[in-house]
Amino acid sequence: MNAVPTPLAATSTSGADLLLWVSIPYICLAVFIVGHVWRYRQDQFGWTSHTSQLLEHRWLRWGSPLFHLGAFMVIGGHVVGLAVPASWTEAAGISEHAYHTTAVWAGSVAGVAMVTGLGMLCARRLLTRRIRLGTDRSDKLLFPLLSATVLLGITATAAHNVFGPGYDYRTTVSVWFRGLFVLQPQPEAIAGAPLLFQLHALSACLLFAAWPFTRLVHVWSAPIGYLARPYLVYRRRATPATAPTAGGRPRSSSGSRRAA
């Protein structure tokens, strides 16, 4: 499927565009950074995913792997699509048609896996009374916001690149995204993007702002060191040798006494 490039919007930028595509992203990014510092200094014991596996594990057994695997694939696709310019992939010998075909179908598979897993986790939280009663305010904010972000992204891809004529977001949304991090914001680059892509970008900004105050912080505590940790060798405790006593009763050679 050939993506149809969309020219950038006019160079003149309105106040609404500056608010939506410059002010709000930078505010959310500042909250993301400062919020993580505050959370780490004030709530290290709460830096966890708050697992509820002991309350219910059947839905979790399938929902959690599907969600996490799909999320990793979606994040990887976004990193390539937003952070890597099109000229780099072309220099690597990847044609624009091959890139978009791979991105659409791989992204669709990842999105379906992520949505399926997220749906199972949300249903599990709603249908299991003990888990529902243990849902805190951060979860009530996180799950709807995360669901909206994921569904908007899948809907935008399906509407424009699967069933539509094709849309090359790397000429608009990606340019705006990279401009934020090099302190050269280009709000006009995304101002002309389709509405679904704009809503997806705004919901992602809000998700990043909420990140430090939710269970998503456990992403930074992934046990990567476990992969390189030396093996732990377990040995069965040997039965202590016994020696007869004067009364004929056995006595441990170590001389240890039984605890009262």
C-alpha cells in the first residue's frame, strides 16, 4: 500500500496550535520528569505494579503476557516511526513501500495483542469483586486513559492505512515529535494531520503526564540484572551425624539444641 504524503500546514501558526502542540506537550514532559523524581523520593515502597495475582490468576495468566508483548512491539514501532527519519531507513535500503507495509501489518498484530490483553485485564478488574474493591484512584485514571490512547492509535491506523488510501505520518507527526526534543517545535507539522492522529498524540501526552503517579512506574524497575546474575546453587541440607550418649539416646555431633 502506498502512503500518500501530506504537505505541511501553512507556516503561520495559531494560538490554539501553539497551546496544543507546544505548551501542552512540554508541560506533560515536565510533569513526567519531575513527577518521577518526586515519586522516587517520596514513595519508593509504592514503586511497584501492585500485583493482584493472589486474588485472581486465570485472566491474568493470559491477559498480562498479551498486553506486555503487544506493548513492547507497539513501543518499538513508535520509536522507529517517530524518532527515526525516513531518510535513515531509505539509506539502510528499506523502501518507503516496504517500510509502510511492514509497519501497518506488524503494528496491527501488536495492536490486536495489546488490546486483547488490556481488555482481559480491564474485564478482570471489573468482574472480580475483590480486585474491583482494591482498585485505587490512580488505576481508575490509568486504565481509561491507556485504553483511549491505544484505541485511538489502532483506529487511526485502520482508518487511514488499512482501509483508507494511506497516510504518511512520518512527514507530519514524526517531524513535530522530533522537533520537541531538539527544542525546535514545529506545531504546523501536526496541525494539518488527520484528527485521529491528533487525538492519539494528545492522549499520549496526557498518558505521559499521568505516568509517574500510576503503576506504570514499574517499567523502570524491570529486573534486567536478573539476566546476567550468577546462578544460585541450592543444596539439600545434610543430615547431621549422631553419636550415642551415655543413656543410649542419640545426640547431634554439632551439639545444637532444639529451639523451645
